[in-house]
Amino acid sequence: MVRASFFAFGFFIALCGVAFLNIDKFVMTGPHEDRAQGFRGMLTSPQTIEKETKDVLDPPEWAAFLMMSIGSVTMLYAAALPKRKD
């Protein structure tokens, strides 16, 4: 169970990394909500798109490779876990 969970989580993260290779930016569908000016991560400043202000997620170039490597290492860890003896 744990082995399959780690493998599935690693596979999901690796696939998200592959998607980040092809996607330049995400435009959120909901309207912009004012947030505190704290840490926003990959969210850029709100942009006006089609006469509405929306949040935009603009991942850096290295984010795709980071996610693919973390997913790959997690899948390798899942393969290296010892098999459970019942």
C-alpha cells in the first residue's frame, strides 16, 4: 500500500513537470481576489485579460525539471522499498 502510494505520488509529480515543459502560464478562471502582499510563490501580479483582472500562475523555466526529478526520485524510492511479508 505504501509502495503504491509513493509510486503514484511520484508519477503524478513527474507528469506535472512534463506538463510544465509545454505550458507557458496558467490563467485562473475566477476573478482576482485581493491577497496580502506576502509570499505568493509562482503567482505573478494580477493581469487584465479580456476586461477582467485575473490571477496568473507563471512557473519559472526550472520548475518543470525540478518536478520531474522529484517525481523520478520518489518513484525510485518506491521501487527500493522492501516488500512486505505477510
